Amino acid sequence: MTGGYMGKMLFVNLSNGKIEEKELTEEMARTFIGGYGIGAKVLYDMMDPGVDPLGPDNILGFITGPATGTSAFGGSRYTLVHKSPVGGTWNDANSGGFFGPELKKAGYDAVFVTGASSKPVYLWINDGKAEIRDASHLWGKDTKDTWSALMSELNDKKVRVVAIGPAGEKMALMSCPINDGHRAPGRGGGGAVMGSKKLKAIAVRGSREIPVADPERIKDLNRKLRISMKSGPLSALVTAVSEMGTGAGTGDSALSGDSPVKNWGGVGLLDFGEEAAKKIASAEGDKYKSKKYACFGCPVGCGAHYEVKSGRWPVGETDRPEYETAAAFGTMTLTSDIDAIIKANDICNRYGLDTISTGCTVAWAMECYEEGVLSKKDLDGVELKWGNGEAVVAITEKIAKMEGCGAVLAHGSEAAARKWGKGAEFLQTVRGIELPMHDPRHAPGYARTYQFDPTPARHVKGGLGMAHAAGAPIGDKHDYKTTGFLDVLLTTIQEVQNCAGFCLFVGVAFPDGAQNDYIEAITGWTFKSQHSLITGLRILNMRHAFNIREGLKPADFVLPKRAVGHPPLSKGPLANVKLDSDRLARNFFNFLGWDMSTGKPTLGSLRKLGLEEVAKDMYGDVV
């Protein structure tokens, strides 16, 4: 097998207890790289369309990339894939930490879980051996206590664990697994899928060496990357993230129009204000910082442990909120109480909840309450007013425990609006999932990404949105003339980066061509810009094909009007901004050769990408 891969995938059937190893061929690795590329291929081939996302036939995959666990800087990532129980779409979610590298060291590039157990279980993978074990004694524990219990049970402090908390056990649609106690493949309901299978956790331990083709070249690339991090065009961003995490710019984002405010209906400068913005930034929260930490092989080190020993919520050791978390619980709810945000983040990490969807659902309920759509009685007596941090914590706890109104809200704002029959006019969702915390009115490319990436409402899928948010010098962000080409090109680069197992915040500092150079050094392949483009297109089309086969069409993915300025805000930095999101989508679809009505790629483009089986499914036996 080529460098960067262990050459094996593990398939575990929880219905009958069968565990089987399958070869990861070099052909599949070259064709789909890893991560959600391989995940999309496996799920498309092995799953029938129309399966219940919370039924035994949904397949759950944990997949690494060739960079994962190697000496290449930033190679910490793995991807969780499955059919989403939120919107019935393809779903992938990415996480760092140490779980992915440890899985590789244990001998596997991926683990796919099928079926469902009749009782709680966990999967123990130890240096090429795997077994299903009883987890009844772990059921009900939070994610951190589960990790601690498994370290004790397995008599190994270095065991790495991905686990669900009580929210996932109860199949809350906003639930997610947590690895290493604080890292999460957060979006799309993966925790609920694990809960439906009664899979409490996967514990891994490995000591195997991950082969690479050219270790000296990797060292040289790492050296050049360090230089770029210190003096490259985005060195200031990398330095800020290293010192204060992804929340380094939270205060600035709240005022610039980057962060959505007041459930996407407000203006940061006016509704939140400069003093409030300062209070939710990492600089304020870092008064509790006890220790900095980094994911595997990361020279940035954006994480930090907090120690909160006193006050209203003395949570003890916890973790610094990420930018998305601080914005979702902060600007979205007009909460400037950093202690409340830290507490809400801790609840989500322990119970296993997506902080973006949870914070946004609280913001939705808050607007419904303020507008008289939801009553105090509907919310179990909680006075959910704008800026009430204690109310934010109270509702978050109810969601985590699925108690009272929390049992409804735990499935997300759109599900809650359907259940209660009110509040739909305030939803900020695409296909059931809440939008993330970068406003397309500030970075227009995100409109297309949120709407038409195969996993909707994602902010880390490349394209023009990320370039706009980073301030890349690519011309007028409101000029639509060349958006199709640039959007596709930047998307394919990110597809490869994600699937290779690289971290985004290391990737932004890559010198020109470094991503492809790393892949060559790791694998031994020839991998130039043209290979990256074709591979990225293939992966994007494979994920997209999953949704087409599920019967989904472009018309099924609708952006909320507020997010694109319909009507536009009258004040602030985003005043009078009104996006033509339809044109952004048309430019993207036209460049890819996707039909705007059916969503289908052309037969010719599928064949050029080598997706013959997909072409046959869509067009039959056409000569």
C-alpha cells in the first residue's frame, strides 16, 4: 500500500456482532483520497436510497486521510459520515484532536458501523484487533466521564475515545459525538445516529508506524510552513488563532457584520455594541485559562483549557469556547455574559451537542418569546429575553437533558417549529439545520456554500465564502462575473484538504502548492494542481450524487431571506446589502455542469470523473 495509508478498513455490524476487515485499495485511495471522499463512495455503494437515518441500515463512518497521524503539520483530522437525520441529506462532519491519528496507528484508515445493537455497546480497537463490548455501565454518563471510565477500564491513560453523551443516547437531532473530551464532528446529528445504534463509544489504541514516502521532504515542507506562518500573508491570523484560539476575532466579527446578530435580524454595532463585543472575545474568557493545548501534530495550538472554580457556574476544568460557539450563544442571543457562554459550551461538550445548532435554536426561541409567539409557559417558566445569559444557560440545560421544552428544542429550531406549529417565520435554517456564524451579507460566497454544498449550512467547505471571510485579494466580492470558476476552484482545493486530513487553520498558511507537495511526500504519488482539481471535483460530485439519489432537488434547499438581505438591513456595515443568491448558485451549477432543476451533473462530466456507476444510476445504460 502507498504511503499515508494502513490499507485496511474495519466494518462492524452491531446487529449480528460481525467484525470484518476489508482492503483499502490504492485505486480507491487515489480516486477519493480519504475522509468524506472515501466515505461518500462507501455509503453510495453500500446503502440503499431512502433508508431511515435513525434505523439500522444507516451506515456510520469514521474515516481518516493520508495526512492523518503522519509527521506532516496539521494532520490531525478525521471525518464522520452518515445520512443526516436532520434533513435526510448526505452528512459529513470533521474533527481534530487525537482520535483520528490513534485510529490509524491502531491499523485502520476507517471504521464503518452498520446495524444496531439491542443494548448499549462500545467498540474497542487495539493494535489491529477489534471487539464489541458491553457499555451498559457507561450509558447515562457524559462524554468526559465516559472517556475517564474507559481509560480506567482499559488500564491505559493514552486510550483515545469518541463518545456520545446523554443527548445522543436520547437521539436528540442536535447531538454529536465528542472525542478527546472537547473536539467534535458536530453538525448533522451524528450523535443521534450513534444513539440509534446503541453505540456509546469507540475506544482506540495503537502503536503502529504510519508509512510515508518521503519523510525528509515532509520535514522540509514543515520548515517552510513555519516560515509562512510567521511571515506569510495570513501570518497575523495564524498568530492570533495560536494565542487566543478561533475566538481571537470574535469581538471584531460581532461589529464588522461577519457574525450574525439577534437571530440574523440585528446590527452588531447598534444591537450588541462595542463593550458587549469585547466581553465575549477570547481575551475576556482567557482570564480562566489554565493551559494551552494543540491537536496532534499542530504547530498552531488553538485550544485552551479553562479552570472556573467559583462564580455562578463553577464548572471546574472546561474548554475555551470556539468562535462559532461564542457567536451562537453570544451575538445571536445578544448575550455578553462570558460566564454564561462558557457554561453553555461546557454543557454541550459534556452532553454531546452541536454548539452551533444549540445556540441558534436558543436564539430562535428567544425571538419567538420576544415576539409573543412562545410564552413563558411554553418555555417552562424561563424568561427568555434578549441578552439574558442565565436564561440561555437554563434553556441549554433543558435541551441537554431533554426535559420539558428541551425535549422539543433538542431536535433543532425547524423541528420545534413543526412540533409547536408556530415560529416558522423566524427560522434561519437550510434543510432543517441552523446556519453557521459567518454572514453571507458580509462574505457573499457563503450563500452558495450554505445552500448547495451537499452538507448544507457548513462554513468549512471552501469556495468563495471562506475567501471572502479571510479577506483574500480576489476582487470585488459583490461582482458575480467570475464567481463560478473561482467558487468551483476554491471548493475543490478544500475538498482535497478536508479529505487528506489537514486542519483548516494550518492549511490557510500553506505556501503556494504546499498542499499538493505534502500529498506527494506522504503518498509517493504525482499530485499536481490538475490532479487536485479533478479529485476535488470527483469527491464533490460523489457527495452530491448521494443527495440526488435520495430524490433531493435544488428547490429543496432554500436559504432564509434574512441571511441574504431580503429585505436588507437599513443600518450598520451591512446596510442595503442584498445578495443575488440565485445568480451565485447558477454560476456554480453552470460551471460544474449541474442542472438547476434536477441537480443532475451531465453524463459527460460524470464519465470524465470516472463515476460510471453514478452515471448509470442517473441515466441508465446510455451508450
